[in-house]
Amino acid sequence: MQSIFATRRPWRELFSHPASYSIPHGFSEFTLRLKRNLNYFRVNYAMIMLSILFLSLLWHPISLIVFVIVFVFWFLLYFFRDEPIVLFNRTVDDRVVLIVLGIVTIVSLIFTGVWLNIVVSILIGLVILVLHAVFRITEDLFLDEDEVADGGLLSVVGSTYTRV
């Protein structure tokens, strides 16, 4: 069962050594890696997208002020939240918060007249994130932490992990 809200993964894990990357061997592996990595690293990916968007607004002071105001809501509602958000006695999923905050950010910046900067920065960010998600090997993300913690060596044989 997944947690109601995602956590930021260590940046070292996101940018691990080159052995953690390979070309997918088919469309099914392509989509599997994309889904797993987008879910696993979604907080990190949101930070990367917001950073790219921020950099594209450096020469537009009004847009930058609007972005900083909206970014405060990102911090409060997404990055530094300790408890799930509850509306009308229902728990709001982390992905819904991510989508709503993304839409609010884009719409508020479009009203400042920098729609081309937004489109270009979102496209650049999406290309970077999709490339990372597709080439990042996902099997090492889901190791049983109890097996690794008690000192056993893990051997990869086929597609399952076995103790040696």
C-alpha cells in the first residue's frame, strides 16, 4: 500500500553512478520504468521542474514575484507537510495536490504574460524528467530494506533477488 504522500528521495539516489542507467529493452520496459520512477521520485521531479521554471523567470520581475508567492504554497502544501490534507472528511492524495498546485502555478504565471517562457521551460523539464525516468534502472529502488539491513549479500538472478 502506498503512502498518502510521497517523500523526497536523497539526491544522491536520484543521480547515482552510471551503472544505474541503461537503455530499456522494449516498450513495456520503457513504460514500466517511466511509471515507477515518476512515482518514486515525484517530489524530486517537482523540485526540478520548479527550479527550471524559476530560472526561466529571472528576467521577468513581476512573474518572479507571482512565482515566489505560489512557491510558498508549494512549500506549505506539498514539500514540508507532515500530515495528509483532509477536505470534507476525505484525505487528499499527494498526486492530486501535485496536479492542483501545478495548474495553479501555470495559470497564475500565464496571467503575467510569460506564457512562452512557461511552455519552453515545461517542455525542457519534461524532456529531462522523461529521459531520467526511462533510463534509470528501477529494480534497485524496490529492494527489501530488511534484507539489506541485516548484512546479507543480494544476488540478482533473472528478475528476482535471492540471498547468497
